[in-house]
Amino acid sequence: MSGFNFDVITLFPKAFELINNLGVITKALDKNLIDLNLHDLREYGEGSYRQVDDKPYGGGAGMVLKPEPIYKAYESIRKSPNSKTLLMTPQGKVLKQKDLARWSTLDQIIIICGQYEGFDERIRYLADEEISIGDYVLSGGEIPAISIINGLTRLLPGTLGDSNSLVEESHNSLLLEYPQYTRPSIFRDMKVPDVLLSGNHQEIKNWRICKQIQRTINRRNDFFLKKELSNFDEIYPDW
Ligand code: SAH
């Protein structure tokens, strides 16, 4: 195995073609920093129809993924000792940046994507963690899986041009990022703040942290309830 391995069990492997057109991720694949192994659930289906789903016991709407094909697909995957299995479900723990950081030290992530009305409850036993990408319901686990692959890959050494860009960004520093500008300094009467053109690094630093605090209060004041922020002095020693 080379690089970080993503193994995905899915009924719709074609959905992952998107990954080949996603900048940083495409480069990571080209440089063999990541490997994406798609396991087509249909190939593990049962009978001549390759059946993967069935009606729920006890009645109710829709179809549910059967356990056997998913277990078979799972057992066919070569597992590294430093691996975790994630099950995509809107009932899971909501994905946070710190989860991506935590998983980036592994060398394999196995992702199980649900479809239809969901999956047989016994499939949960395969998972180390059940993950939701937000409090809404999609039709399948493919987009959640792509989100995880995308977010995790950009944290791997060698994928982003400048690893400093990871340090200050939103959700890493507990405060949202400050506003960013690039040339031109005046665009359709909208002016870049003078301080950013001043060349005064200390003032720029102060302005940025003020903006970070202001932005976080305006948009995500729930962050201030996080216990980590009570260590403000340690996190922002210059302030
Ligand atoms: N009836 C199920 C939802 C089924 S949605 C329930 O109430 O729990 C079909 C599949 O899409 C799920 O099995 C899951 O794999 C995926 N999915 C949908 N929304 C998701 C979300 N917010 N996060 C992660 N996976 C999701």
C-alpha cells in the first residue's frame, strides 16, 4: 500500500468520478499520496439479480440494504493495522474539522455508504464510528464520503502548496478566518482596508484577530461556549 488508502463500499462507484476533477484531490491521486479503492456493492449482491436490498421487517416505506453483501464487501478489503471504518448515516456524530485531523494520522479509512431508506441495523457492528455530515438527509452516503475524502486529503502532508494555509483557517483556530483580499486594491468602488496595504505587520495581525472575533460573534457565537476558548491566552499569546 502506498500513501493513505480510502476504501469505499458503494452502490454508485461512478459518483466518485467527481474526485478526479477536484484539484487538490486529483493531484494527491496523481502523486500517489492517496489511493481510492472503490468496492462496488452490486458485485457482492445475491442471486442472478445481484440483490443488495430488501423490504424492511415489520413493514414501512422503501428498501433497506441487506447485511450479507456489505459484510462480504467489507471482508474482501485488505485492512491495515492503522485503519478505521466509518459508516455514513444522518444518525451519526456530526463531522467536525477535528475529526478529519484525528483521522489524518491513520493510513486507511474504510467508508460504508448507505442508500435507499438506510441499512440493516447489523451493519452498524462493522463501524468504528458513525458519521453524519450535517442535520439533513441525502439520498446516499456517496456525497458524505466524498466530503470526508476531500477534507482529509487536504490535511495530508504534500497535498496543499503551503501547509501554513491550514494553520489559520476557520475551524482550526476556534475562531473563523479573517476576511481575505487580493489585487486589485479597488474593485468597483470596493476598497481593500487600508491597514492591509500599510505593510505594518503588527497592525495587520491586530486587525485580523479583531475581525476573527467580530466574525465569530456575528456568525457562530456558539463557538464562545466551547471550553477550549476559555484558554484564550494560551491559544492567542500575542493578544
Ligand atoms: N431513513 C434513514 C436515512 C436514509 S438516507 C434514517 O432516517 O436514518 C440514505 C443513506 O444516505 C443513509 O443510509 C446514509 O448512508 C446516507 N446519508 C443521508 N444523509 C446523510 C448525512 N447527513 N450524513 C451522512 N450520510 C447520510
